[in-house]
Amino acid sequence: DIGILIVSTPQGVMSHKDAKNRGLGGVLLAYVY
């Protein structure tokens, strides 16, 4: 597992792991590796 994706969701900005766990979709803001 390399890096994280920072996504903007209706619940706020979070990592892709948090968004996936919460079942949220969003807009990709950044990729950190």
C-alpha cells in the first residue's frame, strides 16, 4: 500500500481510506506518495 489519496467529500476532506470506510464518494484533491 503506497501513499494516500486526499479526497474532498460532503463530510469534509479526508484520506481515501476514511472515505471508503464511510462509504463516501468525492473529488480527488491530491495524491501523496
